[in-house]
Amino acid sequence: ETEGGLEVLVERLGRRHLRCGKCGMEVKGSRGRLPRERRWRDLSVRDKVLWIIYRPYRVACPRCGIRVERVPWAPRFSRVTTALAKAVALLAKKLSWKEVAEHFQLNLKTVAKIIRWVVSEGLKLRQLQPLHILGIDEVSRKKGHTYFTLFYDLERGGLLWVSEGRTEGAVDLFFAWLGKRRTRTIQAICLDMWAPYLASVKRHAPHALTVFDRFHLVRHLNDAVDKVRREMVQRLQGEEKSAIKGTRYLWVKNPWNLTETERLTLSTLLTINMPIVRAYMLKEAFQKFWDYFSTGWAEKWLRQWFWWATHSRLKPLRDFAHLLRRHEAGILAWIKLRISNGALEGMNHKIKLVSRRAYGFRDPYNFVIAIFHGCADLPMPL
């Protein structure tokens, strides 16, 4: 026992066979020892820091040449034991890296190094199944339109990849990692109508059916309805303006989610002949599209709704209708496959929780590592 904690001196037991530090092959004999002892930090004993001290041997491996022996209590190049690294990795899924470092009395850089190694090895050990249904979505990294692009296996429910940015290059990077052989197994890709994503998908997976995400489509429609409301608020004055102002969520909420007070307020507003009422009626009429199971009937209904919207004299709704027309094939594909990025939206909340726990990440690489560690369910290499 010392001022720095507990120290355990380890020596070779008899003529125990040594192993190569690189490949792990058992080697007979040695080529001497290192000139100085090495120290490994282990799990604390009560409130005492525990150090393992050992002077490793050099071995002559037939495959790798002269190498430092592999020790059984720690990974290669690591200065913490396997037991401590595993404890750090498990706790880092629940707490921020800073809190983990304080709990184990480690340097923050040591914790970051451990988690990077765990993620790197976990990605190597992960057994990927054939990818049939791919989901692509973005998540905000910080203020100022800074995003990560997420790639998700919608069939099995697992995070596959994270790319920095919301660009065509971010999607290209994923397909480069996935490889041409695995890309050929993709049958459908669910994504929003972001042009850079579509360009990369068409170039790398032209055989896959493109399906536009239902939740993004509804968000575009709700934004159009709210734009009509905001234009009215800017034009109206007096009591009419007071009646409309502050009613944003009444118009975009589903009727079954309204409270009793909200339902009464909305009923009163619907009796007034205003542009926002026409926009609301068109929004509710569009919901019928999701009930169709026949692509033919759904297409007929979509064309009918397109006519209503383009003749509504509401520019935001006309713009939304033309957006539907430009992406009609991908929207109708939903009727057949009925897939969405709902699971990815849940993953987005989990990622934001990872960011909030750490009060944000300065280094985007560390944020990506934290996302993989907390959300990708990688195998533990320890």
C-alpha cells in the first residue's frame, strides 16, 4: 500500500508459456524483458486505487517477429485492465463521459480512449445481416443547421452508420462503407424528399424502391397550414386577429388529440369563413390517403386532392400539392410497403439525450462515437 493506492507486483509463474502481443500465438522461450516496469490501472478496492505492476517479456513470434508479450489482464496498448475498461464502457451508456471519469477517478482522455476502442472493436465484431429495408434520416447536432445523417435497418431495428453532414457526400460515404455486394440486397429505402439524399440513392441503389416517409410528408403539410395561419395574422386586425393568434396547434393537431377546451375553440373557429379553415379542411381530407390499400385507388384520390389544393387559392397548399406531384411515385410506394422512419425518430430522441447528458460535444468525432456506443447495440469486445 502506497500514497497512490494499492500496488500489486506480478511475476511470471514458473515457465509459463508466453503469448505474442499482436497475434496471441503461444510462444516458447523469451528474448529478455523490457528495461522498465509497466503499470495498469485496475478497479478500485473500496476507496483505494489499485495498480498492477509487471515487467513484460519480449517474445520471438514466428509470425510477427520480436514482440512484447500479451498480458491476460489488459488489451494491447492499454494502460487500464479489461475489468476497468468494461466497467467504464457499461457506465458510459448511462452517464456522460465526464461523470464516468469522476466516478472512476480517471482522466477524461482515458475514458474517451476506452470508449473509442470499444466502439472500434465492436464495429469489427458486429455481424451484419442482409440489408433489405434502409431508413435514412437526419438529426441536428447543434444550432446553425449542423446535422448528422443516420442510416437504420428498418427490418431488424438497428443503427448501421452515422455520417457527418446532410449532404450527398454523407450518403456516398455510407454506401462506400456498405459495399456494392451488400447494396444489391436493398429492396426499399425510406427517406424524406431532400434532393442530395435522393441523388446519392439513385446513383448507388437505382434498383431499390424509394419510399417517402409519412411523418415528413405530414410535417410538410402542417407547415403549409401554419403558413396560411401566419399570413392571416399579419393581415388581420382587431378581434379577428385576436381570435386566430395563438391557435397554431389547434390547426395541426389530430382531432382525437384535442382537449375538450381546444375542441370547443376549434368548433367556433370553423364556423367562420376564413382561409385557415379551408387549409384545415384540406389537411383533414388528406388523411384519407393513408387508409387506402390499393395503389390505384390511392393515386385516384391523390389526383383529386391535388385538384382541390391547387384550386384553393392558398399558395402554401398549392406549393405542397406540387411537391406531392413531383414525388408522387415515392409517396404511392408507401401504400404497398407501409414503412416509415418512425423508429429513426425514436432514435433521434435517444441521440439528443446522449448530447444533453454531455452538455454537447465540441468534437463531432466524439459525438459519433457516443452515438454508436449508446444507440447501436454493438457487441462488447471485453
